[in-house]
Amino acid sequence: MMPSNQYVEVRNGGYYVAGTRIGLDVVYAAFHEGHSPESIFQKFPSIGSLGRVYGVIAFLLDNPAAVEAYLLSQDELWKEFEQTNPTPPEMLEGFKAAAKAALGKR
């Protein structure tokens, strides 16, 4: 199990930005897609502050192997869920479009 700190907490078996409903994977994806901390905070202001974004990024950088292992385990859980609960293709496309829009892509 990965550690937590004042910026990242464990809830219901998942990692979140502390005190928010934003998953660690959201910040991870945005950061690794090249978004700056400022851009991430603009897209997800419920993180609370730019300092908290930097704290989460520092956590990601300090724990790369644990973060990768966590994300891979989440991918496996998602694959298992999809196999037993298939998402209608039209709904999945809507989700993908919303995710891209949230990160400012088109």
C-alpha cells in the first residue's frame, strides 16, 4: 500500500486529493499530459489551492513506483468491472468527450 500525507489521502480503497473528491489519477494524468500546476488548479479549483496541487505533484514524484502500481491495480479493477458491467458505447464516448473537455482538449 502506498503512503499518504497531508495532500493525498486514502478513502474507500482509493487515493484522493485530501479533503476532495478528486482522484489522484486525475492529477497524475493532467500532470503527465504536460499541464502545469497552475493549469491543473484552474481546471480543478476544488483542490483548494495551488500549493495543494504542488503538494500532490510532489507526492507523485516522491512515490513513482507506488503510484504506478496503484494506477495499474486501478486499471485491473476497471477491466474486471467492465467485463461484468459493459458500458454502452454511446455512453462511453460521452464520458471520453467530457474528460477531454475538462482538461481543455478538443
